[in-house]
Amino acid sequence: MLSFKQLFRCCWTSLPAAVSILIITNQGIAQVPIIQPGPPGQPARIITAEEAANLASIQYSAGDVMFLQGMISHHAQAMEMSVLVESRSSREALELLAQRINLSQEDEISMMQGWLQDRDLEAPALDAHHTEGYELMPGMLTDEEMAELEAAEGAEFDTLFLEFMIEHHLGAIEMVENLLDQQGAAQDPILYEFTSDVTSDQGSEIERMDAMLAGFSPDPRVNLSAGFRDAGEAALNLQLVASLPKPAGFFDPDNPSGLPNRPEPEETLSPEREDEQVSDDQELSADDASSALAETTAEEEEEDENADPRPSLLRFSNTDLLFSGNFLVAGNYHGFNTYDITNPRAPALLSSVVCPGGQGDVSLVGNLLIMSVQEARGRLDCGLQGVAEPTSQERIRGIRIFDVSDFRMPVQVGAVQTCRGSHTHTVVSNPDEQNNIFVYVSGTSPVRDEEELVGCSDDSPFEDEDSALFRIEVIQIPLDNPQDARIVNRPFIFSDPESGVLAGLWEGGDHGPDTQRTSQTNQCHDITTFPEIGLAAGACSGNGILLDISDPENPVRLDQVIDPGFAYWHSATFNNDGSKVIFTDEWGGGGRPRCRAQDPLDWGADAFYDIVDGRLQFRSHYKMSAPQTESENCVAHNGSLIPVPGRDIFVQAWYQGGVSVVDFTDSANPVEIAYFDRGPVDEEELISAGYWSTYW
């Protein structure tokens, strides 16, 4: 290989020839045709140099211009906010943050002004947003909010500044998203690069501000150390008495924590050794390795915040629990485990049943255990190999029924197939005179093919009244002959009683500015029954509903409510006497960090309703208030009532946000009275972990 010095001598001695060749080549290029290919299969055409230059000129859209003009005002207000920090805050970190924001916004304003002026377009004045009638861009402060910020000082100012600036930054990202959604927008390479910078830079600053805001909280649950089995812990009026690892066969022994595999760092050689062979048993010294890394440059890939780690074929997530005497059954996507809890401080594993299919919601009636199955991999024979075929008679999506007369050797005795599987199910009533029970099945998965299960249709109910959407299944199980369990009704509980429209509740979408995008009401996630008073409460994607179940085979909707802060109505729980209902909102699906300092306390929260004359009346929201990190999935999930005479007390799971005990005797003013939390499973990686459900 030629060294630099040898190459220089070679080229220097050949310079005249090289120059002459270059001249000839340039002369030849002037006569070469410029070709513009046609569509596939069509001939190309010859174009002129002028046409080629025009084709390469990127134009701009009206949306581009409006975006930049609006972003100038948006940035200008951020500078106005940052200027306030020096005279109102004593935190050095906040002052440095404000300086960075001010400098970056000033630089970007200059770029945007130049872009507009180069095209003879108007660049608005920096105070344009103060003119009467100006329409504020997303995230910008109103005059009232700006006045509130200006009037604040000290700790109050610090908190308000970060909260407002986070919203301001989120607004800038929203502006970019709105622009890129427009056809033909951001074709100019400079503008497109700027939009990428805005999203990246503002997103990074949001994370820094969120961490800073969380640091203001005195709550002991904030910034607990991470760990799989050794994370930091914080508790108030609760004591951890036992923590059990998953049983053998219910976790990946090569990766018990469930963390995604991190790629091994690529071996990189320093430049001066790139021509040398390195044998398999030869290692670089520490100095050589650090030198190689120092000489190596690579662009860091941005992580997609919505990307989840690739799931394994067999999922091992624990789900719901049931209690019966001295027995505890823990549902799992992989099956279920039974424990002897005679000594509650030292539960003893009795048996593990491997029967994949998720989600594993479990109930017990007498000696019959009912388990929900929703996934396409579920097999009637509980096989681990899944079902590869699109349609197969080996697949089960619905409920399984086990005889657990001997918990050490359960036997599957029945199964009922449903069109959307069973995400959850609810035992509605005690056995009737014929020793039958009724079970409500809530399916949330896609509708299966009619070739696999006759009668399944995913058509809109406007087109097909037999659609599997917008309904639940009512299953009758004869306790004496569970193999004869069957669907006896598929009621459209979301229909409009006046118009007869089957899809009669929330149609999906947001509720206006600064509201959630709420899911369409075409399914129930969870239904809770109170048979003694003939009522059930349903958390049904886009609505909370109240049902009359005095005739359990034919439930009738009494009332429905909507909440502009709810994304997905997830679960429902009655109080002691059935006069109140708690609904939870699973904002982010359970796998996202939704308890950060920047997140609203009425999103992903509990909502408390009183039942007055058969109608639901909203009283308040409650959300665990200790800010969590970006690596902790957190949102209101499953909870249960603690039956204390004369009081209404609820225990709530928040995934990696821990467990809260809340007194809602005064439903308009719920109060947290106890909690337990531990740090994230991993300091950097976001994985689905934490507390799925809680029980008294």
C-alpha cells in the first residue's frame, strides 16, 4: 500500500499528464447529453442544462412559509420567557438552561429570517405575537400565563417556568409534525434539516427539563436507584413482607430481567493498523482500543420513542390474581401458577401450569378456574409451538375452563371460542337454580377469520348487524357440565336506544384543544359486577358505562360518561355499597412513561364518580404524584377495594410507578394514605415492568 509520502511523489511527477487529462475530460463533459429517465417501461428524454438546473431547484409551499413565520414568533416568546430566569431564579442549572435556550432560539430565528428574506418573503417582527388578534402557535403562552410567570419568584417561578417551557417545546414539535403531514411540505433541504433539528433539540431539552422538574419534588419515590432485584425502595404506611421471583419455566433463563439484547460494540482498529491482520485470539490493548474509538466517527441513531423491544415468542408477563381460601392463583401470558398462602409472609408454590395464549385473566367458581385467551398463538392443547396457519381448528381465542379440584394437577375440561378472544372476563352471578353461571367476555383483539370461526365479521355494524365489533359475549357455564359452556348472547351494549344505531357512543378522536385523543367505543376492556345490587360498571375504551344486570343474560346500559382527559377507559371498581365507581385511564397502553413531571395529573389517572339515581356523576381525579423517569412505564392500571367499614379505600397499581392506597370516602377529595415504590428495572432501557394489579 502506498504511504502518503509515496503517493505525493507519484502524483507530483505525473502532474502535467494529469492536468492535461483533466482538461480533456472537462471538454468532453460539455458535449455529453443530460438524460431524464421516464417511468418504468417508458423511454428517457434529453433535456437542456437549463432545464436540468430548474428541475433541481426545490420550491417551497405556503405551509413552509406559514411554519417559519409562526416558528419565529414561537421562538421569540421562548426568549422572552428565558430572560425572566436571571432575575427570578437562584438555581444555577436553570440559569444555564435558559441561556442555552436563548442562544439556540436566537440563532434559529436568524436562520429562519434569512430563509424568508432570501425568497423575498415577509419575516415577522419578534413582537408580532403581541399584536391584537394574533393566533398563538401550539404551546405558546397566553397573555394571562405570561403574566403569571412574570409575577412568580423563587421556587414557584422555577416550577412554573419548566412546566410552561416543556409545553412550549412540545408545541414546537407539534408544529413540525403538522408541517410534515402536509403534502409537498419541507421539500427544501435546509428547511427539512431544520425541522429535524427542532424535533431532536427540543425533545432533548424536554427530557432535561423533566428531570430537573422531578428533582424539585421532595417525594422519596423520586429518583430511586435502578435494579432488577435490588432497586431502591420507598414506602409510606406499607411494609414489603415477601417478594417472589417468577417460577422456573416462566422466564428466559438467559435474560431473566427481560431487557432487550444490547448490541455488542464493534471492534474498531486504529487507522495506523488498518492494514494488519488480527487473529481471533489477539486482543487490542486498552490504550489501542481507546485510541481506535477516538479515531472512529459515527452518527448516533435516534431512538424511536414509540419502538418497543422485539417480544419473544413466549411472553412471560404476570397479569391478574385470584384468591380462594389459602390458595392464590397468579395469571400469566404463559399460563398460571398456584401458591399456598397459609403463611402469607412465605407463599409456597404448589404448581405451574404452562398454557400460553395471553392475557391470562383468571377467575374461580367452585372447582372451576376460568382463564382468558386472546392471542393467535393460543392452542387448544396448550402447546408451546403456537399456530402458524392463518386459520386453524387448533387455535383457541376465548376462555379456557380448568377443573382445579386438585391444584397440583389441573385438568382442562372446556373451552369457548369467541370472535375477538378474551382480554378479560367477569363472573356475573352466583349459580342459578340449574347451577349455571354467566360470564361476560371482553374482547379487544382483531376479529378472527370467519373460515376459522363461523359468524365472525369485522364489518362495520352499519353494514353488518352481525358484526363482532361493538359488543360483548355472555357465556353460560353449567357447573355440572362445563364442557357444555356456550355463548348465549352477544349484546350491543353501546347502541343508541333512540336511533337504534349500534355504534352509539364515542366515535373516537380528541375533544378540542388540550384534550386527549380518546379511543372509539367499540369494545370493553374490563367489566366489574356488583350482583347484590344488580349493577355492573364497564370501562369500554372510549366511555365509562353503567349496566343493569338484574337479568345477567341480558345486560342493559343505564348511563355512560366521557372524559376529555381519558385516552382509554381501562378498568372499573365499585366502592363498599355500590354508590361510587372508580374508572382508570390506561394512557399510553401501559408500556409508556406517563408519570413524568411533564405529564398532566388528570391524564392516565383515576376518575371518581358517584352513582345518583342510576346516573354517573363525576367528582374528581387522582394520580400518583411522584414524578417517574423516562425508563419507567407508569399509568393507572388495576386496583381493588379495601373493605373498611365506614370508609372507601382503594389500592391502585401504577406499573413501575408502584402502589398507592387512596382514601376516597370524600369522592371529590381523594387522598393518598400509603404507598410502596421501587426504582426502574433498568436505568436506561424502557421495558414493561412493575405492578400490574393489586388486591386486598
